[in-house]
Amino acid sequence: MVELKTKAKDASVEGFLSTIEDEKKRQDSFVLLELMKRATQIEPKLWGDSIVGFGDFHYKYASGREGDWFRVGFSPRKQALTIYLMQTQMPTSDLLARLGKYKRGVACLYVKQLEDIDLDVLEQVIRHTVK
């Protein structure tokens, strides 16, 4: 069975975020950090080298594949801030319609900068995902 390479690490989330070279992306990342802490009431962990995750759960597919992952998280990627949500807990399209300017993957939202979205709605999205 293939083992996931991305795992929780015992490393400083704030230390990681402080290394982001792009000033705006670094500032947005710290805003996301505080927003997700408030919305989840969970302390973050660094997953792999570049994902900040909140909470954790164990999953097992019918195929027998299983692993551990976080409930919500984000990564300050070069192209966009990637916000990870649990695919099984994606919010309603009505809520997402109020979010603002973003692109969507299966279980991710891609945001160029936080000014493009409504942070109050994002907090509702995060709360919906972790409940």
C-alpha cells in the first residue's frame, strides 16, 4: 500500500509562514491563520513542507486505502492561496456564491489575494466544513 508523503510535522507554523518571501502573501497567510484558528478552535500543525492544517481525521476507502489528513487548511502557493476543505463537507453553492472571487477544485478554493473574498463568508465556510 502506498503511504502518503504529506504528514503532520512537529514544526513551527508561524516559523514557516515567516519564511514566505512575498510580503502580501505572508500577510494574507497570517490573516488566514488567525481566521482558521478562530473558526475551528483548533491549533494548527504544519503538514509536509507547506500546508497549515487544522484538526485531523483518519479515512478509509472501500478499496482499503487509508490515511490521516487534516479537516481544513491552507497553503501559500505561488499562484494562489490554496484553501483545503473536506470534500464530503463542502458548503452549499449559495454560501460559496457570496464568497467573492475564487476558483474551485474538488476540495479546494484558490484565492489570489484575500481582498478578493469576503472573510466573514470564508469563516462561515470553514465553520461549516469542520462541524
